[in-house]
Amino acid sequence: MCGAGPLALRNGLANNRASAPEGHKPTVATDREAPSTAFLYNDRTMGNDRTMGLTDQIQKDIITAMKARDEARLSTLRMVKSALKNREVEKMAALDEKESQQVLGTLIKQRKDSVEQFTKGGRQELADKEAAEIVLIESYLPKAAGEAEIVAGVKAVIAEMGSPSMKDMGAVMKNAMAKFASQGIRVDGKAVSEAVKRELAGK
């Protein structure tokens, strides 16, 4: 038996179309599938949608600042967003809350150093600009621990370590920072260092 020729195949396809119910389109095999839109969303983007509340809030605030034409606020928020994105790229994954806070903590520390340098150099206008950025960035972080809370934490660490001396200051400082971090308490490293010095000096 001879196989069906091209003309017969075309006629058969035409008959199938003619006999198909109204509104129904027969499926025709093809080597090319319609492109999927899934490629538009990578894992990092989807991760942000689910977990990156901080980034989402900053993006909303960027839009608000744009509408208000608040250039100073807008510039700072864009810088923060960029820093978070850069850290994501380095990690090759979405940041969790703790990692996001660490990025903001680094930005604050950089600006505190700048404030000190600008103040020493008599450039108060620039120092004030950096200080304003610190206030804005801090608004996205948990409230920082006060002096009393820092001292209490340092004393607890010293008690846990036994009887550390001034030569153990580095170890005490490391343990104190780790303790605050594990409790989700935001602290200023310089304030912790000063507290450690005072407590060890009094022993």
C-alpha cells in the first residue's frame, strides 16, 4: 500500500478543520512552541516579591519622594536600594531581614565616619547632609539599643566568660556583638567598645 501524498495530507487537514465544532481550533503539531513568559521572572526577582519587605517599602518610598520632588530623600533612598541590590548580586540570592539590616548598618557606619571627617575639615554643610542620610536610613531599622541596654549586655557577656581582663577586650567585644546580633538588637559598635573598656577597666 502506497503512503498518502502531500495533496491527500492537505485535504485531510482541511476536512478536519471543516468538521471541527464551531469555536474549536484543531491542534496542529509544530516544531515551534509559543515562547513562555516565565523567562521574564528570575528566581531573585520572585524571591524579592515574597520576602523583601524592606526593598518593597523603599521602592514605595522612592515613588512617594519622586511625586513630592524631594530630591535629597530620593537620592538617599536610591542609594540604599542600590546597595541592597549589589549585595544580592554578590550573594546570588535574595537577602533575608538580618542581611538587609547589615547592609543598612554598613551604610550608616560609612556616613558616621564621613560626618566625623567633614566636621574635622570644617565642611559642616556636607557633615549635615551625611547626618540627615543617617537619620533616614535608621528609620528602616529596629530602634537601636540605649546605653543602659548595651552596658547590661556587656556585663552579661563578661559574667559568662568568667573573669576576662583588658587583654581579653577583643574576645569580649566579639562575644558582646554576637550576643546582641543573636537577640536581634541593633547596637552601635563604638558604644559597645566603650562599654567593654569601662567594664574591664573597673575589674
